[in-house]
Amino acid sequence: MLTPRRFAAPLSASVALVLALSACTTSSVKSQESSPTMSESSAAAATSESSPVNTAAASESADDKLPVGLTDDNKAGKPRPRSSMKDTLKGATINEDGSWTYDKPDGTVMTTNADGTWHWKDEKNGQEATLHADGSWDYSTHNEYVKKTIHMNADGTWRQKNEKTGDSTETRADGSWENHEGGGKYVTTGTTEGTATKKNTATGEEREIPKEGFPVVPPAPHTQVTENVVGPNSVVPLKPRVGLKPGLKVTYAVPGSEEDKQASAEADGTALTDDNKAGKPRPRSTDKYSESNATINEDGSWTHTTVGGVEVKVNADGTWEWKSTKDGSSAALHADGSWDFDDVKYQQKIHVNADGSWTWEDQRNQSVTITHADGSWRYEDDRSLDTGLADGTAHHVDKQHSNFNREIKKEHFPAKVPGFPTSYVSKNGVGPNSVVPLKPRTPLKVGQKAVS
């Protein structure tokens, strides 16, 4: 199995982790001279229980269609798998029907029903979570420091509220959404077309915000137990569904169908879009003034030398490249949507294909990770070899002990994926009529299949 120590090589400022989960605020980060980044899947406990919201839409699907993002592993209805553990955990009580209650050593009490629905409460930290039969869930944190609630509907729409600050966000099935922050001073309204406008209620000033400034999907509550659950024949609890990003419409599809795969890729951001590859005319900057050390050509292409000595070139079709004159590190986004990042200082090379598969070479740690469009993958260093197949199975081999070969469960696949080396490329251009650069496509997760 991969360990963080082996897989996560020392990361430079140019390869820093940037996946931060925020429960309530919008973030609008303008990338200037910050360094290239890496992203990591993580779960962050944060907020929330509120009264249930009408989720009739989720039950109105026909022909076995479900809201995209909702699976049989997120809602009651089908028999749940059972634990194969031989021993019962201390503090656990298991009933004949597989339901169970577990009083953890830290004081958290979790109860899971035979259908997989569950509830847990941590009185010490003021946290509580419930997963309902239709796939909706609630998560709350109420203590001396935090007072937040989240309600996730079965269709992936959600609302969250910070009761201390009054900040709140609510998304709707048609893709529209609304966010309140600053004690009501700022109200951001998202439209069904995917645009959003932020208004200062005190001055009446309005401005459009980019998708990078949209609210972050709230984190789901964890289930308090491992995949082995609490003892013999104990029901494996349902998993909380992931919410839709603001601006995404609720869609229905048969789970596992091509329609479902495509919609899921769009929902999690791993689909290749026109904003990732050349082909369509690029929007132009509406800025009134040009950046210093920038040259803008008639066709909208431009060059820019940053204060830190990074030379940036953006073409009229939105493709781009940059190179550091200090250490030779470089990055480029190509017309087909593929991109490259070469971190010379920390000896790391990343190539992401147009389909989202990728190769990550860590020359200093003598390791390489390769993922393929069919979901297969490989990680190798000087001590071990981990191989994942297209069917979702994976195995670990210890090179020093050839007879040591074990299966790797999916939840233990490497969590890290290449991030986006765009920080030296101004997202909105560098001045009047300058081309808005293409955005790097999101790499697939390890084991994830590409959508054709």
C-alpha cells in the first residue's frame, strides 16, 4: 500500500498543497506571483445540521434514473454489505439484523440501522451528523467557537449557514444559487447560466465574479468507523453523497451509463471543456490598464515578465507557457488540453494528457506514478511496486521481500493528483483586449476512468 511518506515527496513552494475546504465563504483568489500547486483529496470536518429540505425531485426520477452523484451506496433501498470481522470492537453492540451502536473511546456515539442509514453525536466537540434513507444528510457543529450547519439534499443541492457570522449559501436544482457574507454586507447571486454577480448592499456596487470565486462545496461528515465496521455481521454504513458545485444543474441518469459518467465528470470537474483546449475564440480582458512589463499584440496574444523573473507567453488561442529565469522551472498548456510542469529545483516532472490521465516523476525520490484512461495505474519506487488494474483491483509488492504481496483497497489508493501550474499566468489577461488564458484540465484521480 502506498504510504504518505513514500508517495508524497517533499514539495516546494511551487508544488504546495492547495485543496482547502471552506464551509461558508466564497473565495476569489487572483493568481499573481504565487507558485505552482499540488492538490490533495482530504476530508475536513466542518459544520451542520438543519431541518430537512423537500427533496421530492430525487424521488421523481424514472426508468431507474438517479440524480447524478447519488448511488445505491448513498441511500437506503438495497441490502447493505456486512462486516467480515471476527471480533467485536469494545463499546459496540450488534443486533441480529446487522444494525449496531458504537460508543467510541472519545465519547462519540454512532448508531447504524439495518438499511445503512446512521446518526452519530460527539457531545464533547458539539458535532452531530445524520444520513437519511433518501440519501440526504445533515451535519452540524455547535460549540464555543463554531456554530455551523449543513443540509445536503439527495439531488446534490445544499445549504449551509454560519450562525455566528450570519454567512450562508444555498444552491438550487436549476443551477442558481445565493451567498450571503460579511454579516449581510455582500450578497452574491448565481444564475442558471453559470454566471454570478456580487453586490455590496451598503453601496449598491455590483461586479461579476469568476467561477474561481464561487462558494466551495461543504465537506461531508465521516462515518466514524473503518471499512471493517464494528464486528461480525455488522452493517456497512451508507456513504454521504458529495454535493454539486454552485452553478451545476441537477441531472438524472442511470448509474453507470455513459450519460451518468459524462455528467459525473462535469460535476467533479474532470471533464475536458472548451475552457481547457484551443478551438473556440477566447474571451478578452476588460481591464482598463495593462500590467507592468506586459506586451499585448493586436491578435490578443501577450507576453509578461513577472517581478520574480518568470517569462510568460500566451497565444491568441489561449495556449500558454512560462519559464523561470532563476531555476529553469517551466510549464505549458497545449492546444489539445494536455499540459506539462517541470519543477527543476525539486526534480519533479508532471505531464497531464488531454483525457486526464497523467505521469508524475519524482526524480529526487526515484519514484514514478502513471495513470491511464482505462483506470489502471502504477506507482513504483526503489522499494515497492503498486499496480492498479482497470477493474478496480490493486496490489502492493515489496521489492525487498518478493513474497510480500497484498491487495490494496480502493479507499487506500493514492489520494494526491497533480495540481495546476498556472500561478504565473494571469487568469484574466494582462490588460485591454488581452486574451484570457486557457485553464489546465483537472487530472483524474488514481483509479478513475476517463470519459470519452
